[in-house]
Amino acid sequence: MAELLAAIDCGTNSTRLLVSEGGTHTVERLMRITRLGQGVDATGALAPDAVTRTLDVLQEYRQVMDRHGVGRVRMTATSAARDAANRDDFFNGAEEIVGVRPELLTGEQEARLSFLGATNQLDAADGPFLVVDIGGGSTEFAVGTTEPEAVLSVDIGCVRLTEKFIHHDPPAPEELSQVISVTKDYLEDVARELPAALEAKRFVGLAGTVSTVAAVEQGLAEYDTEKIHHFVLTHDAAEDVFRTLAIEKRADRIHNPGLEEARADVIVAGTAILVAIMRFFEFDECLVSEADILDGLVLSLLETT
């Protein structure tokens, strides 16, 4: 049996775990919405409640890793921790629980790892790929075929844009317009900084917003990785889901099969980012990938053996 490896990603909106056998077989993949980045954009600090929620989940993940007999683990923290002055308070607690200290990734490092994880099982003949990880606090763009040739991280994410611009339930039309407009401004930066993105043949979408839209489009009463991983989400379908979610109050929105209740308050901004990307780069479809930064982290552990 190959060595059991684990990767943990402490993101702005969710904390996720991958346990992998030798980097080729997924033993367990877990996601908990912990909202570590709650209020970070406004305060510049991690909220005590958010830190407690996340550490509680890390306790759960430590037990899962112990049960499987995980040999090595790599744990990272991303946008929320980058923006927080008190991140060491969280890092100290996380290290005590997991046994390794979270690595504070730059947006560019995050983009490279996401690209490697997402494209590992794709056919290079289908490239070049534009791999986009829509997170809670930032969104990472990486373009390339077998390696990320260019990467960029921008400060738009489902939590950040919700907290900044969406103050009504359901969102007011002008709030939705603002989210789309701000996203478009950042996408112009992406096109300028990563001109190769304009030539990409395939758009690969990662993370909770994208997989949730795929689940809602399919009406999945229960989350099913096999039905989401490499699902082809058309632009028209993404727009339909966006329109549906954007006009509903949160209390009604949570009844959409495929939408986790804890994500219901930030999914509209996240979906707005997704459709803005598809509009801007004129993509007819998005290949939804469950393989992402966690897979990239596990692959990086294999390289250090």
C-alpha cells in the first residue's frame, strides 16, 4: 500500500481536507464551511469566533488523519490569513492540533498549486487551460498546458464581495451590477497581465462556488463528487443558476437542491464572479474540477520524498 498523505487548505470560506493514497487514490475528501475570513476585509483581523470554528474543524480532521494512519501532511492558509494582522494566533492553535504549521501561501503560489492539481489528469491536447479558483477572499488565475506558464491572484471572492456590496435580501439590482462591474475591472487586469488567458482553449473552474453551481444545475439532493467532477457547465446554465439564486431571498434560496445552507449567503456573489469570467473571456462552457489545490499539495509532498 502506498503512503497515506494529507493536505489541508484553510481558506476564507471553507476548511478542506484531502487524504490520498500515494497521490493517485482519494481516500477521503472533506469540506466544512468555517468562514475564517469573516469580517477580515473590514477589520484586518481574524474574528475570535471564526478562529474557534476553524480550529474545531482541524480537531475533526486530526482525528480523521489519525484513523487513516496518515504519514505526512501539508497545511496551507490563503487569502483571509494573508489579510489578517493576528494570523499567528490562528497558526499557533492550528500547529498544536495538526502537528505542522500552516504555510501562508501567496496568491501566485496558490494559483500554481491549483493548476497542478486540476490539470494532473487532463489531456494536454485539450490545452492550453485557464484554471480559475474562485475563493472566498481572492480568485486565482493560472494559464498553461502541462505547467502554469503565468499566474495571477486578484482580490475578488464570494465572501469579500458579499461583505462589501450585498446588503439586501435578495440582493438589489444595483448591488449585483456593482459586483459584476468590480469583477470586470479585475478581469481587465487579468487580460492585461496574462494575455495568454485570452487564447486558452479550455476553462477549468475550481472550488465551492463552481461545484455548487454544477450541483444546483443538476438538482443534486445530495453532494455527489462523481457527478460534479468534470461536469461540463455551459455558459447558459451558469447564467440560469445565477438568475435563479439572485432573485431569491436566502430563506427560499436554501431550498435549491445542491446548495449547502451555510453557503447560501455568499453564493450569489460567487456565481456573479463565475458568469462575469465566462462573459469576459467568451467561454461557452466550464469544466468543473474537484481536483484542486489539495491535489497540488499532495503532489508536492510526493516530490519531496
